[in-house]
Amino acid sequence: MLPEINISDVQETSSVGKSFLFDFSKGDFVIKDGKFVEIEGTEVIKQWVNATLRTEKFKYFIYQDHGVEIEDILESGFSGELLKIELKRTIKEALEVHEQIQSVSNFNFTQVGSAMNITFTVNLTDGTSFGGEINV
């Protein structure tokens, strides 16, 4: 089961470069008028965050240095505060490797039935920030 991810809107940063918009719900790049839709600035970082949070670290050999360990943590039997600490750790470790991300902060955990909603703030090196959300 892939986690649900929500990255909120923010101000743009210009030193990130360009990429192509990927629709994670469809599993394909977005094409408009026969061309890939380009994104730049903070939108590139948001897309990288989204992809990183959807990638289970160590699941495949290629993902040794990228992704989160959410499946392992959920299967570990951790509960309560220890579960929250480990989820926070894996999210911070995965995202703070990006050169434009200064820190990940303001974690909030909300239990919704058997699932948990985690919200947080991604703080960029240019002083801007945006909200992130993952449901596990």
C-alpha cells in the first residue's frame, strides 16, 4: 500500500532548475498539447518530496540511499510515541538530504482509525517553506 501524500502551495524559489510534472495518481508524466509540462523552482522540490515519500528505502537494491523506511517501521511493532519518533526520523532523514531543504519541522500526528496522518513543514534554504502530508 502506497501512502497518500499531499504537498501544499508556497512561494517559488528559482535556483532549483527544471523538471517535468509527474501525476503520481496516474503514474505518468503530464502532457499538454503534445508536450511534457515543465515545472521549476519550488514545484520541482515538492515533486521530489512526493517521490521520496512514495519510495520505500531498501525495498529494491536501487533504493539503498533514497526513500523512507515506513513499511519497516509499521511492521516493527512500535506503538505510541516510539512509532511517531521513528516515522519522524525516517521522514527527516529522507528529505533533509536535498541540497535545497534546510530542515523538516512542525510534525503533527493524527490517528484516523487504523491509519495515521502526518503533517509537517519543509523549510528551504532560501527561507521559504511548504507543508507536507502523508497518510500511513
